[in-house]
Amino acid sequence: MNDPASVETRQWADAPYSLIETPKYKKRKTGYTDPYMETASTMCVVHNSLLRGLNSIYVQGPNIQLADYTDFIGYSLCWHSVVHEHHTSEEDQFFPEIEEAVGEKGLLDSNVQQHRSFQSGLDEFSTYLEGLAGKESSFDAAHLNDIIASFAPALCDHLTSEISSLLALRKYGVKLPIADLWSKEGKQTVTAMTKFSALPFFFLNLDVTHEDYLWKDWPPLPGPARWAITHCFTLWHQGYWKFASCDRSGIPKPLYAQGPRG
């Protein structure tokens, strides 16, 4: 098992794009709070997995060797798939159901517009990587990082501001079954994720030690299900997962192709 403390001395997946402090941890709460605080905080946990994944790509790309190009390209496309499924589920289900519950169509349009602000960058990211099929040896990490740098600021702004927008829904009180809708959205996203690529990617960038182990039991999956995702589903595309930020137990591990921490 990796020692999380030892990772701090090396370049890891917590930079250059900063992780987001959950509202619950910020308030120094450990037990159950309220549906809005819990929803916003666990949404933040999801976003932090996306950020670790993005950082693991940005940091390691310039340091990998030719023999790893194909696996790294596949790993990077897993990140794109997770982001796509997460935002699609929000737009198709989570946001509309919130608006329907409170009777305010368009209430969350600003969140959708934020998705649009970085969509072209995401498209360029996937188009570049998918275009390398059969010619993986021409992979250019500097070019990929330039693409990431073009959309990451807008993406990071969105991932942060969405947490505030969820907390702002607290004014609707019991009228809005926010916890039920969030749980439903989570199940939909997990179901939509590709079983042997996007799903393992998400869980292998989900740090159980984060914020003093506050989120070690989230998402609330049965132990055997989580184990299957991280130990069985990873039997496919085995070469991808060495680039992940966490081991199969969710403990931070040194990046496979790390650079100097600076």
C-alpha cells in the first residue's frame, strides 16, 4: 500500500489545476448535514476525480516513453469519456428534473452555458487523440497540453461555480428532493459509463484519503461492487491504469511518469 504522505514530496495529480475544497469539509462537518450540503459536497468529490484525472494527463504526458504512447492515449480518452457522460447526464436528467421540481424552467441554464464555454476544447482534445489511431508514435504531449491549457481555465471555473449553484438551491427547502435527484443522476452516469474504461478511470482517481478520509465511503456502493470495478474491470486495458493517481484501494500513489514538483 502506498503512503499518502510520501506522495506529497513528488509531483502528483493535485496540480496544476487545483482541487476544490468541499463545502462540508470547509465547515469542518463530519456527520450528516443537510441534503443540499451533502449534494454539493459529493458533486465536488466527483469534480475532484475529474481534476486529478486531468492533472495526471497534463503532468505525465511530457515524460512518457514511446512504448507507452498507445496506453496513455487510451487513458486520456477515458478522461474525456467520464467528463462527457457526467455533463450529458446533468443536462439530460439532473438539471431538467430540478427545474421541473421547483417549477422554474431555465433555472440552471447558466451551468449549461458554462459547459458550452469549454466544449470546443474538449472536442479538440478527443479529435486529436482519436486521430492518432494507427499512428500513435506521432503523439505530441506538448500539443496535447496546449489543448488542455486552452479549455482548462473555463472547465475549472465551471467545476467550482457549480458547487455554489447547488448550495443556492437550498432556498427551495423540502420542495426540491435534491438528494433523490442527485442519487438518480449518479446511478444514470455510472450506468452510462463504459464499464472497462471510463468507470475504472473515475474510481482510480477517487482519493479515499482526501479531506481526512471524509469521503472514503462515497459513492455508497457495496464493497464487492467497488472491488469489481477496481480489480476486475481493470483487467481490460491493463496498460492504462498505471497512469492513474490512486491505487486500486483509492490510496494516492506516485505518478508513473512524474516530473519534478515545481
